Amino acid sequence: MEYINWQGFLIGLAAFIMIGVFHPIVAKMEYHLGKRSWWMLFVPGIACLAGSVFFSSLTSMLLGALAFSFFWSTLEIFMQHDRVIKGRAKRNPKRTDYD
């Protein structure tokens, strides 16, 4: 029986799961904390990116994908804020810091 390389499948599956997990996290963070919470996603992204250098193979790839998921979510916080201002996303009535 030949060896089957599952790494590509696992990276794709992990990226799919990360997208699914980060989407509601971004919405909830913007709702409760506002766009000023961007650093809570950026700092772990830097840590994951730095960590990916010190691991090998699959772990490194997963940490790299996770890092860039954090980075993309950092941008999404600002885009979500714009969607809230335009009325396309739910606004938190307890917050008054909308521009």
C-alpha cells in the first residue's frame, strides 16, 4: 500500500475551520468591544507567526495559517465596524462610540 500524504487535506480543513470560527468572533468582538479591539487579534497573529518559524512541517503550516487568519480578522474588525455604521450589521445599543 502506498503512502498517502494528508498534509494538504489537513491544512485545507484547518483553514476552513478557522474561517468558520473567526467569523462569529469578529462580529461579537466588534459588537461588544468595538473596533479598538483590533490588537486582541493582531498580537496573537504575531505570536503564531513567530511560533511557526520554530516548528517543523505540519505544525508550522498550521501556525502560519492561524497567524494569517488572525491578521485577516484584524482587518475584518474595521470592515465589520463600517458595516455596522451603514446598518448592514447589528449595532450594540449600549455603546455610543460609533463614528
